[in-house]
Amino acid sequence: MIAPVIDQIADDYKNIIKVVKINTDENPTTSTEYSIRSIPTVMIFINGQKVDTVIGAVPKSTLLNALNKHLNKQNKKSII
């Protein structure tokens, strides 16, 4: 349901972030490792560490708010 939104965000931010989609049916080990119980689940990682999770078919604005919150934190760290 949110695949087109994820694709659009991936394109809009292609020079800033890496977007990866995983089919949980084909990757049950990954689903278990990250305790994915609802689909869709969007996870944000920074330097390999999970920093945020958005669960459910949410509006694009919700996904962008979560993403930008962490991008802004990273930019502030780069400046300091």
C-alpha cells in the first residue's frame, strides 16, 4: 500500500539516503531479528543502528517527518 510512497521518497532523497525493501515472507530471519509483526513496517537506520520505526500504512507526511527528524539530527552533528 505504501510502496509507491516509499519509491517516491527513495527517488527524492536518492543522493542522501539508501532505501531497501525486504519481503518479510521471503526473509523470515530478518523479520524475527527486528521483531516485525505488522506490515508495512518502515525502519530508519543510521550507521547500522535502528533509530526509528514507523508501523502501518501512514501518510507520506508521517514518513517524511520521521526521516527528516533524523536527517536534521545528523546535519547538526556534522556542523558541530
